[in-house]
Amino acid sequence: MEIFNYINGLVDLLKPTKMILMALDGVAPRCKMNNQRSRRYRSAQDYKEFMAKFYGYTETADSQENFKNNSISPGTQFMEQLNAMLHFFVQKKIS
């Protein structure tokens, strides 16, 4: 994944000698999450309508899109997989 290449690039650039501290932002407050979710759904709906109008894409074609912004929300499968992959990446780098 690109995130691991980016982390490796940062480490190569900064050349840390003692420690690397990776801080990830925690879960957003509930009302902010709801607001973001509604914006993303609205954006996804607008995108779907745009693709249907200008390119004639259907629901099936839209579902084959590689990545959707809705995935970057706390508690989603994407975030759970990213968390597991980051743990694995760090353990591999330590050993």
C-alpha cells in the first residue's frame, strides 16, 4: 500500500536515530462523524448521478470503483484492515 511506501520514505528522509513516534488521530466526536457521513453520502449520490448522466454508468459499474471516501470512517472494514496492516508493518520493521 502507498501508506507504507510513504512511511518508509519519511524514515529514509529523516533518518531517525532513537525512536519513531507515529501518532494517528483518534475517533471523531459522534456529531462530527454524522456530519461527515451525510456529506459523503450526498457526494457519493452526486457522483453516481454525474456518472449516469455523462457516461451512462449503471449501479454495477459504479460498484466496481476501486475506492470510495466512505471507507475512511472509524469502524469501517477499511480502517480495521489498515490498523492490522500498520501493526504488522511496525512489527516487521522492528524485527
